[in-house]
Amino acid sequence: MLGIAGLLQVKPKSRTKYLDSLMIKEVLEKPLCVFGGLKRENMADGRCYCGVAKTRFLDKGIKVPFPPDRLFVVFVNDRDEIFDWDMV
């Protein structure tokens, strides 16, 4: 299984992106589906993990249920390094 420590290849640029990064582990451990063959340059062997987290952090100590109409996606390259994540 993919580990989180040391695998983030980008530092979150915003507080929201950082707080969303707290859902990465849950989605990597229990994805609903995994897609391969990303259509990004040099990412043909990359994967996209899609899932639903139990909760989402809005701020330190403030958790809300994950929106029922959204998915959380985590993009991983062929070296198992996380290079992006988002809610869609």
C-alpha cells in the first residue's frame, strides 16, 4: 500500500489544499476505483485513485461530512509519488 510520508511531490499552496490533503490516506487505502494511463505528459503509467472520505476538514478541528455528490481524487505517478489531489 502507498504511504503518505515523503510521497507528496508538491507542497499545498493554500490552506484549503492542505486541509484536503488530510483525506489522501483514507482514499488511497479504500478507493472506490483506480484509473491508469493518465493523459498527461510523462504520466502514462500514473494512476488516479477516486474515493469518498468520511469527513472533510474546513479548519483546524472543524470537520464536516464529505459532500455526497463529490469524489476525492489523488493522482500518483509511476514512482508512487503523489503529485495532485482535488475534490470533483
